[in-house]
Amino acid sequence: MSRLFTAEGASGRAMTELGCEETMKIGRALALLLQNRTGRPAKILIGRDTRLSGEILADSLAVGCCSVGANVHFLGVVPAPAVSYLCEKYHADAGVMITASHNSYEFNGLRIFDGYGYNLAVGILEEMERLVTEAPDELRLSGEENIGKKVYEKNAEWDYVRWLIKQIDTDLSRMKIVVDCANGAACGTAEKFFRGIGANTILINNAPNGRNINDHCGTVDLESLKASVIENRAQAGLAFDGDAGRCIMVDERGEVLDGDRLTALLAFSMKTEQKLNANTCVVSQTTNLGFFRWAKENGIVVSAVPGVGIRYIVERMLLGDYNLGGSSSGHIVLIDSTKSADGELAGAKILEILSRSGRKMSELASVYEPYPQIELNVELRPEFSGRWQENPAVSEIIGFCRQKLEGDGRISVRESTASPVLRITAEGRDKDTVWQYAQAIAKAIRDNLGYPEE
């Protein structure tokens, strides 16, 4: 993929790297490509999360779409999976979620779905890239008689919530839970959904102000969720990220259940009920090595995709007709219900398993034990973004640590698609060893490519 788009869409620092002009051109390119395929004006949905830049980027995107004849339907603040679901329900040609997921409010992005709710094909993203960056003259405007209209879908949030409620069959009226909305897109839907399925729901971090999305809350910081679960003697806690695509949970003791553990619980339950297609689940390259060992012991086949991102998991699921996929980050796809990762749905499905088991969350989660894993984020100086691997000192320490861990663990270092950050993941049988290796790599990155540690 090229500079503007990754496999997950466009992203960057709002108003500078991803500003109004770029967003308007993206809208024009998307609308024209859709109209060239269908021969009629496109219908495009736009949803957003709560970050400060979301509304103006939504307006800019709509201007671009309408200026070439497409009709735009605003969904307001809704989770990313809501946009995915509503694309098909509203018979749209595409849907755009304006979000930077788990990143802070300074960043924003555009995640684009096709009319069926799946991620837009890479080939279309590449053609949009060409139009916006290389051939803007081809983004011809419509005449004054062919300008598209703007429509505000007042029932979008409730249409999505009602669909979610229909996916849950278990009475959760005896369950007390804490839900961390990350001051993001779930703030409007989480209360309606979880109370709608009967759970005694305590909401935290559900007062967005445009700047506090993912700020020491949600999946990026679980401390407030842990404390609230223990204080309120809840049976479980759920945390979402800014667009509610991810779900991470904590048990009644405040212990973290990451995406791998949630995927394991779902896989085991679905296999037991003979609902796991081909006894297979699809995972990402960041999935803990302990998951593979656990799956083999329990007769579950694991299909690992090479790339990082929910797109690759969904594509593999469709190719193999599998119905469960997940990643350690908390993205979980239940393809029988949804076309994308849905944090609220995944969390509710886990609560169903918990309710039916009659056990504590900690007891249920003990079925799977991951290898110790260390995750560190190191900020890059802007001039090294996209070329950090060229630094010999950093490459040498990464190679050395990988060689030392070979057979007993692994190390992953990758650049975030939304912000200039290198994400280091080290895992292995011995926690002290992987901690030392992760710290050594982080120090080399700070010394050569980043900023001194405060």
C-alpha cells in the first residue's frame, strides 16, 4: 500500500496529515469509483467517534461525495461495527467510519466498508490513492443539477442496538458488570445494549468531550476498570477502544483477559456446542504462542494470517468458511453475526458463556494460560517514520534478541499505521528474559530513532 492508505484505510494526525482537503478528495474519489461501477449516484454512510476532529472531517468527506453527485447519510456517533452492519441494512454502496481506533484524540482516520459491510477492496483503495495523489484532475465535479444530498439517519444508533440485542439469547439479569466506554463511540450504545439484555450495568469513562477519547481508559489503560470491578464487586468488566471494535475484559479480581483469552473461551465453547466451523479459528501473527499450544491440546485448528489487521482475519475466514477469528488486541469476529470485529457483541457473547457456566470469570478463564508477554510502545521522531528498519543499531539488537529467543519465544516490532510509534511485543517461556529483551530494543529505538526517556 502507498502513503495515503493502508489496508485498514487512511489515517494520520488530524488537520495536518489528514486534513479537510485530503478528506474531501477522498470523498470525491470514493463516490466517483462507486458511481462508475453502478452507473447511478452512490449512497454513502458516514459514522464517527467522539474525537474533536470527527465532525469537521465528516463534513469535508460529505462535501467531496456530494460534489460529484453521491448522496450522504450521516449516522452520527456510532461504533465502527455499526457502520459495517448498517451498510447492508440501509442498502448503501459504502460506509465510512471516521476514527483512529485506540489512538489519542490528536489522530483520526477513515475506515471504509463496502455495501455488504466488509472492508473495501484493496484494489479500490489503491485506485482512490492514485486519484487523490497522482490524478486529482480526474476528480471532476458534477454540474449544479447533479449535486448529492445530505440525509441524517436519526434511528441509526437504535437500529444497531436492536440488532445487537437479537444476537443474545441468554438472560443476564443476575449479572453485574462494569463497562468502560473509553469516552468513545460506545458511549451511546453500551448502556442501551447491555441493560437491554438484562445486565446490571455500571458505566465508566462515558463522558466524551472531544479530547478524552482513549485517555487513560478503555483498552489502552485498564486501571480504572480493574478498580471499578473490585469496588463494585462485579462479576466482570469490559473495555472498548475508541470505535468499539475491540474488547478486553477483566475478571472479578481485576485480572486482564486479552483478545487471545477471549478467543480461546469462544473457540472452546463453540467447539463444545459443535458450532465452530471445521473446528478452526483464525488468528493474527501477534497471537500468543501459548494459544497455539492450548488449541492443539483441545483439538482446535489454528489458521494464522501473515498480516496485522482485522482485514486479513476476515479474508481468511471467508476463504475457509470459518466463523471465528480473533487477535490479542481484542478484535474478535463472529462471522455468523457480523462482517467485522465488534467489541460489544464479543463481550456479550463471553458474558453468555459465563452465565451458562455457573462459574466465576477467573475460573472460566483459567482454561488457557498464555506465555508471558511484554508490550512496549516507543515514539519515533517524524523523520524516521516508514524507514526505521534502515537503522543498523536497531536492526542488530532486534536480530540478536530474536536469535536468542528462537524456539522458546518471539519478538515483533512494527510501526503503528495511525501514529509515529513502534510497537514492541516480546513473549516466551521466561518472563524475565522477554522483559530484558523488550527493554533492550526499546532503549535502542529511543537512542537512535526516538526521544530520550524521561
